[in-house]
Amino acid sequence: MDLQFSDEDLAFRDEVRAFLKTNLPANLLDRSDRGLHPIKEDIEAWQKSLHKKGWIAPNWPVEYGGTGWSLTQKYIYNREYFLSGAPQTIAFGLNMVGPVIYTFGTEAQKNEYLGDILASNTWWCQGYSEPGSGSDLASLRTKAERDGDDYVINGQKIWTSFAQHADMMFCLVRTNTECKPQEGISFILIDMNTPGIEVRPIIGLDQDHTLNEVFFENVRVPAQNLIGEENKGWTYAKYLLGHERNIIARVARSQYQLARLKKIARLERRGTGLLIEDNDFRRRIAKVEVDLMALEAMELRYLSQDIAGKKLMAEPSVLKIRGAEIAQAIKTLTVEALGPYGMVYEAEDQLTMRNDGPLGPDYAHGAMADHLYQRAATIYGGTNEIQRNIIAKLILR
Amino acid sequence: MDFELSAEQAMLKDSVERFIQDNYAFSQWQALAGSDLGYSANNWKTFAEMGWLMLPFAEENGGLGGSVVDVAVVTEALGAGMTLEPLMSSVLLGGKLVEYLGDEIQKEAILGAVAEGTKTLALAYGEPAARFDLSFAETRARKSEAGYVLIGRKSVVLHAASADGLIVIARTAGEADDVAGISAFLVEPDAPGLRCQDYPLVDGGRASDVFLADTPAELLGEEGTALAALQRVIDEATCAVCAEAVGAMGWVLEVTKDYTATRNQFGKAIGDNQVIQHRLVDMFTAVEEAKAITDMTVMRVAEGAENASAQVSAMKAKVGEAARFVGAQGVQLHGGIGMTDEYPIGHYFKRLMALDVMFGDTAHHLNRFAETV
């Protein structure tokens, strides 16, 4: 057992750190720090500069535009990326549908989509959940019927993040109802400009617009947009879910947020002293930090097992549960650090109309925005309850 | 020993519940929370007509002489509707401080109008550096020939923008963290040197930061005597807040039970899963604990128990923790729909979060209670 990274890995870490420090745009960092979602143009520009550097898709195979980094280097890159405070790159193209296309797509599909995903020329969204199909995703009912060279799609998706920006959607549709639910699902790529698609906003608890409903009424999609085989979509969807592992624990992001919490506690006055001098508050920061250290240790241990070729089973679910819980605990403490200002919240569109400065300390708005938004962390991508079911099935037999 | 409501209290509870049924459908709440005023002037008239604004004042001050218990009966029932009217700021904070501190002329001039709902008050006691400490005040009062002027900043003043009069806590002597030297002042909303920065709260409420620059003010009662009265007002208001939280938590529990009984996944209601059932049981237990300690504390405070402040802190610590848990689990068990602005559960989560913070969060009150251990 050895905790030290090699000299090469350390040199790589310094290179990544230096690049991010020089190139991460200040306005992007500022919005991210204030808990606000990046503006579309800003995140696209940032992804384009990562693409120019060749670092936009570390997990992709080299032949498709990946970096060829070792697992350790990928780990280091992700860690440095989130420690820099940079907002997560938009995952739908790069982390989700991209790998599905280069793994299961036709040559024509690879040529058509992969380049634009890497270059951030197309914005993708994910058409999975439906009003009646959340945790039980396989019960989905949005129907695709073959008609000549097209599929005709009817139905509804929900919780579709950033569909309002999207050029394309990767979508799970029902192509067979006469079988087990999982066996009648297909994976298809839909141009969001196709007639018959309507995107309706869902305003969130943070009063921001990230979520949407997407309605399909006789939407004609060319059959060549089908990924792999008809009725095999569930396999591709499961492959995709397993592909987000490297960011699931969000250790570095939480470490960044924890550092920010400490900074706020050093600024917040408490009587004649500072909040950070309050033993009780410091102790509670310490508790979260200890939890986060254990999470980091688990992540490193699993990385080591992954490098050694051991297949990970329940481990990603463990990371997701604790990662989400710890991220939420940090957010809750950050709002608590604001004292009475922890009751205050103003939607961003109102906030930016102000001409007399922010209310309370300038970090207050983002602390609450992020706190509210992060309540979803234990819901999306499989609720923590579902993750516990997964672990139970894997370890209790 | 009796935790049951009296016949009068049961009638009071019924009348508030009827009001909520008729006036606080979620769509009505949304419209009010998004309005300029932030509450309904019509509802406010109803509050006055029903006697809820008079309830806590002594009979000699034009009130009904209701106890802290009676007030808690009202606010618990209001909690289920997430009401937005300024009962807390105008009556339980502003009005009660005038009642405890004001001289006869001031009480005569103010309390009748407050109890009738024709005048609203806001109490500016908090400050950015004070967090929840009532005796910490950097805002100062200076005596001039014409009277007092105030200099400083008060934070998160509930309903200041719509108030017809402000009561400002300021220091007439001593250093910022001295226990002695705290006074209260009446300030007109159009007084020179007064600036309010208004903003919404996370739960749909309204508040302001109040900036005072040589703002003329009238001393309320006597100089340097405000702290004990302020502490009493806040303790009693904390009882009202905890009862309100109990009402809101009860609503969350019922709605979440209904939702988990009807939301089907994997061919059955999600509430058929034991893990969901146990979570609901934990929520139920939290509500039961919160209700019991609130009722007990409210009764102790009403009978004027000696250690009332410590008891109040114990209650707020317990209720704050329960509010956080029940609110968060309400959202969690609703899944995606719980994260939306258009569905009520998320707003109850936010209200419960705000009620935890109001007058001191769980950590503050646990630390305060720990001093008595």
C-alpha cells in the first residue's frame, strides 16, 4: 500500500492545475461560486477551450478524441478540475450519449455526432424519465412506431434538464409492448427542431429554469437515428448509467465547497468575534470534513481496485449515496452560516434587477440557490432509496 | 395536567381552520406570495374581525387577554396554510413589545389600532453581526435637543416595507456586546435618514434591511430597559413559531402519506415499501415530539415558569430539527415533483427551513440550552 503518486503523475497534476488557473474564465467561476448555473454561451465557450487543449473528453478512447490518460491521470484531472471551482461540463453529450454512440453506434452515426459533441457544437438533453416512470424507468410509455423509413413518436418526457437549450435528445422509447418492459425499449436520437416537439419549462425550488417537460406529438424521426438494435435500448441505457462513475462521489467539488464554507465562516461576524471562532460551528464543519475524508478514501480505494482490474459492483452506489448526502450537508451548513440571512432568497432574475447591491453578504444568494438545487442530489440518477436497494441486492445474498 | 383544548380553544382552532380552507388554497397562496404587498389586505381584515389580532393583548389594552397557549392554537392552525399575513411582525413582535414596554400614552396611541388591524408594526431587533443574540447591538441612539436620533443597520426586519410604524432596538449606553444599555424606539416609516432595502424571504415572506442615518425616533418606555421585555417577546413569539411549524409539519406528513399511497412504481404504491413506511414513521415521530414539547413549553410559559427561557430553547432546538427533517423528507419522498415551484410541498420545506432560522436556529438554541446543563 502506498499513497504517493508518481513524479510523472505529480507533474501532470501541476500542468492541469496551471492550465485551469490561467484559462478558467473569471465570470464562469464567479457564477459557479455563487451557486448559479452557467449561461449557455459561457459554458460552451469554456468547453470549446478545453476541446482546443484536447482535454474535453478524458474518458473517450483515443481514436474518438480521448486523451489516452491512465485511470490515475483521469482521476487527477477530474480532481483538479473540480478543485479549481470550474462548473461541471455539460454531461449529456460528453459523458452520456457520446460513449453510447462510439460503443453501439453505426459509422455514419459516429461521423455525424461525435465531432460536434467534442467541439460543443451541439447541446444534448436526456429523454429518460416520464411522469409515471421515475425510479421504475423501464415502465416508460413514450411510443415509437415504425412507419416507412421513420419512427413516429408520441408521448411525454419529464425532468429534462436544459431541454430549452438542446439541439438533440437521446431518448428511450417503447417499441414493443408485448414483452417484459425492459425488452421493448429502444434508444433513439431526436433532433429537437423536429415538428411536433414541445418543450415546457418546469420552474424549480430555486425558482430557476433548468427542468422541462417535453411533449411528442406524431414526431417523425428517421429510422437511421436508432442506436443499435430495436428493443435493445435498455442495455445501452444501463451502459450509460455505469459510465458516470468518475464524477459520482463529487469529492473534489465538495472539497471546494467546504473550503468556501470555511471562508464564509471566517467572514461572518458573530458578536465581537467571527463565526469560525464558534467551537460548536467549527465542530460541525469538522464532522462534515471527516465524512468527506472517508468518502475520498473510499474513492481512492475503489480507483486502486479498478486499476488492479477488480470489477466494481455495489461501490458506485455507495459513493453516490454518501456523495449526495455530504454535498447536501455542506450546503445546509453554508446556509446556516448566514444566520438570519438564511431566511432570505430572491430569484436570480429579481436579483439582477437590483440597483442597490445584494442583500446581506454577497455570497448569500448562491448559498441558498445551491442549497435548494442540491435537494435533488438524493433524487436524480436513482434516488438514495433506490441506490440502497441496489446495494442490498448485491451484498445480501 | 391537561393537554386537551378547552371548548373556547377548540372553537378558535375550528375558526382558523375554516379560514384556511376558504382562503388558502395553494393557488391563492401563490398569488399572494407573488404580489407586491406579499399578503392579502382582505385576509388581514378577516384576522382583525375574527379577533386574532386582539387575542394576545391584555383586556385593559383593548385585547382579549388570550394566553400564549391561545396564540399557539391560532398559529398552529395557520401553519397548515402557510399564511403570509403579518400577525407575527405586527402583533406578536411589535404590538407585544409596545404592551410590555410602552408608557400609558404610547399604549393608548398604538395598541388599539394594532389590535384592530388598522396599523401594522415591524420590529427591527436583529443586526448582521448579532446573529441571534438579542443583547448584541451596534445600532446607537444619540440624544439631541430635539429628541433621539438613531444610527446603524438592522437586518431581516419582517414586513418592514408594509409597516405603518417601526420599532427599532438601539443602544443608549455601553459597548456592542453589553447586556445593559438596550432601548427601544418608535420610528415613523417616512422619517428622514431611514432607508429600507426590501427583499423576499425563501418562504414567500417579506423582510428588509433597515439603514438608519441620524433618524429621529421616540423612546419607547424608559431608557435602557428594553432587553428583558424584548427577551420575553421573542420567547413568546418563539412559542408561536414552533406551533406554526407543528401545523406545517402536520400538513407535510398528511400530504406525503397521501402521495406515497398513490404514486405507483414497480407495480405497487411506493408507500408499500417498508423503507418508505419507516421514513414516514420517523416523520410522524418527529411531529409527535415537536407537538408535545411545544404544547408543554407553551403551557409552562403561559403559567410564567421561572426557567421559561431555557424551556423555550429546548423546544426550539427540538422543533427546528424536526422541521428540517420533516420538510426535507417531504421533498425526498415526492421525488422530482417535490423539487418544483408549482407543487406545494417544496414551499412547505422552505417555510419550515425559515421557521427553523427564525428567532434562532437549532444550533443557537441548543447552545443556549447547554448553558443550563
